[in-house]
Amino acid sequence: MKITFFSHSTCILEIHEKYLLIDPFFSENPVFKNINFLKSIQKIDYILLTHAHYDHVCDVEFFSHKFNDVLVISNYEISNYFNKKGIKTYGINYGSFISFPFGKLKYVWAAHSSVFNDGTYGGNPGGFLLHTDEGNLYISGDTSVMYEMNLIPCFGKLDLSILPIGGKYTMDIEEAIMASDFLKSEKILGVHYDTFEDIQINKKQAKRKFFEKGKELILLEKGETIYV
């Protein structure tokens, strides 16, 4: 599994030659100035949306027009919202794993909120638990730490957890470490930090705090890739 980080919570996963775009936030992103960089993205098959806030959905229409066969996967309300715009969607909710060509996907709880910029209700916020033969991944979405995270490893050992660490709107560093304990996850990709002034972090200090707990915090530069 190949994971490319762009900024904020936006990543692309490559699994079995399928490309999954997570929470696209480029055009309105204050720290992502090189929009021409998007031309290097040659293929997107799926777009996964954790919730309806603009910093996670603002470029869904751009990518759905650029790649005509893209399938948006999100909760029922977000899927309906984009389906009414002529975008192909697959609505899910908290429930069982669902099989896709790239693996099994489960929509899981997140402690946050969810509304579009126009005021339309975005359903319950969530995250994704992804099981594939290339590894198991937890994408928490925007969330506070919550006791329900203890359930995630019951479905299978995680190879990587993608967790927000910027604080204020989501978990901060200390809470993300606590979450990683609940998840029994030793390797964490940090997201949702440094995009705005009020979620700035000390990256060196953050890595040290995870290291002191026997865990690895991965912080990627824009366009940088890791393999799971």
C-alpha cells in the first residue's frame, strides 16, 4: 500500500492499482499554493470523505469532473448531497465491512461535527477502517479521542493509523498518543496540523513524545510518500 500525503488531511492511497483520494482540500487550502501540482495526479478511482466540512470536501467536484468514473464513498447524507450534483456516489453508514476491489471498508464513529458550507447537514462524522491484503489502515477523520477506539483492533491488527494531531478542533499530541494506545497502533501518520495558525505544532517535540511512548509518529512533507 502506497500513501502520498499532500496537506492537512488529504492523502492518496494506492492499493492494487486503485487510487483512493482522502478528503480533498487543495483549492481553498492556505498552505497548498502549487495548484499546478494537481496535474501530476493522473488517476483517481475513489474519493473517501470523512465528513462535510469544507476543508475535507471542497475539491470533490473538481476531481469528479477530471476523472469521470470516480466513485465518492461517504455517509448517506454526504453521498446524497453530491449525487444530486450528478456525481456517482456510494452511501454507507456505521455498520459492517463492505467489499470493494481495493479491499474491505468500514465506516466508523468519530467525535466531531459535519455540515457543508451552505448549511446543509452532513450526517454523522466518521472515519474509515480499511482492511486489505497489503495491510490494515485506520483513517480516523477529525475526532477527539474516544473510548470506542478500543473496538478498532478487535477487527484486526493495524499496520498504520492516520490521526489528527493539531488540537483545538481535533485531538492534540497527547490525546493522539492515548488514542494510539486504545488502537494498539505503534505507527501513526499525523495529519490536520499546521494548515491554520490555531493548529500549529512543534513537530520535533511531537515526534519525541510519541517516541517516548514506544511509538513512531510520521510527519510527511507535501507530496511525500510512504509504503505500508
